[in-house]
Amino acid sequence: MSGRISYDEFSLFAENIAEFGLDASPSPRVRRIAHATPGGSTISALQWGSGSPRVVLVHGGAQNAHTWDTVALDLAESLLAVDLPGHGHSSWRDDGDYTPATMAAEIAHIIDHAAPDADVVVGMSLGGLTSLSLAAHRSDLVRRLVLVDITPGVTDAKAKAITDFVNGPQSFPSFDDLLRRTIEHNPTRSESSLRRGILHNAVQLDDLSWRWRYDRRGHPDRPDRARIAAGLWDVLESTTCPIALVRGALSPVVDDADVAEFLVRRPDGVVHVVDEAGHSVQGDKPREMTRIIRSMLP
């Protein structure tokens, strides 16, 4: 695919609906909002529905709010899907600090503004660790928590398949080159879903080449990343809200030892294993993800 490719972030929902057989409108009520933080940065999000959001969705590293599109269409609830700092349409941080605690403090502002009464916060991967930090930083905003294929036990070895992809080239001569590499590293996903993902997560430059939208400074290979994550075990244990862990059966990121530690720290926690899903459960098995989120809603 060469030449200029047109892009409208709200024009692809019919593909999501067709691929997963959803009973949903291809023209849902959804709009992009932005909120300025006291520090001068801007956090962007997709606000779905017309009521006060019941669900907040937080994507993983090197993703953006559109990773939740199929889930949002299937869930049919008012919700807020946040772009983490340095991702999607949110502004990049000058210091390149994309640690969970720093990002939790930033996204708290837009959640407090747009979804202060949400019943459940769902965070995937880096977004899960950020949501866990948010529960410690602003417990009033996290009434129930779902962690998607992540625990504080994540290590570089477990996440290697993901970081090998993210640490690849920042730019590509053509869309086809970018799609080819994405297919190679995402064997559980359909080509059509990966194509949509690229359109949402990359931008075409004036010379018709493509580059990822997310800021890679300090991410994802910080030398202290595993230590920072491990420190969140105590946060998980002290968090009092209802909590669930979703594990992709094909993903190496969460292993049996992580699940065991999760249940030691939170004996009241619920664990869901999603068959045929890799790390991005919301992309591989969105309807299962929807069912799990619904089970957490009051």
C-alpha cells in the first residue's frame, strides 16, 4: 500500500463489528476529549455514550485508547478510554518518565473530570500497573479494578516477546512494511485488526513514510522497570477494592507463580484465564473481555 492514506479515527467501527459479529451500530456516540493537567500536559481520551462513564479503560504500553474499540462497542456502556501520557493523542512528557506512578497522577485528572463515578477501572499491561498505582494515589476513583495480563511480577524475560516488537524500528518506508512487521510479532491477531491498529497507532509523514505515535524515550527498556513493578505487590495487597486478574492463556507475561502470588496478596481476588488469547486480551478475545467487565459491574 503506497501513497497518501486517509484516516478518520471514527470510520473503522464497522470493521470491528463485522469481524467479531457484534450487535452494535457502526456510528456509536463517541467523541474525543482532552484535559489539561496542572503541570501543563494534555491527557486525551475517547468518551463513549451520553451518560456518566461507568467504566474506565486504560491501554498498555505502545498502544492507545482505540485498542478497546471492539470491547466498547460490545459493552454498550458509557465509558472513558484514556490515552496514557506519551501515547495516542496525549502529550509527551519532557522528562520521558512513563512509570506507573507518574502516569497515574496524570490520568487521575481526566478521570476525576470526566468519569469520577466510574464503577470499574480496567488496565491492561502498563495500563494495569498504572491503574494499580491510581488505586493507591486516588482510591476514590478506583471502586473496582481489573488487571489485564499483568501483575507486579512482570520481568524483562517474561515481556521479551512484547518488548522485542516495541523496541524495533520507530519509522518505516511504507504502510506495508509496518504491517508486515506487526503481523510477524502478533500471531494471534487477524490482519484486518492489525491494520486498524496501525492506522490508530501510527502517523503518516509528509514523505509518505510512517512512524509510531508513542514516545519511546525511557520506554520500554528502563533498567529499573522490574524493580518499580515489583514494588506494586504491596500496593496490590493494601488495595481494598474488589479486584480481578485476567490472564491470556497464550501470553508469557503472567505465569503460574504470578497468579499464586496474586492470590496470596489478595485471597478475595478473582482470576480469569482466557483461552486462545495472547497478551492483548482485548484485541484477541474482546467478547470474553466484555463478559468479564460486565461481571464486575454492580
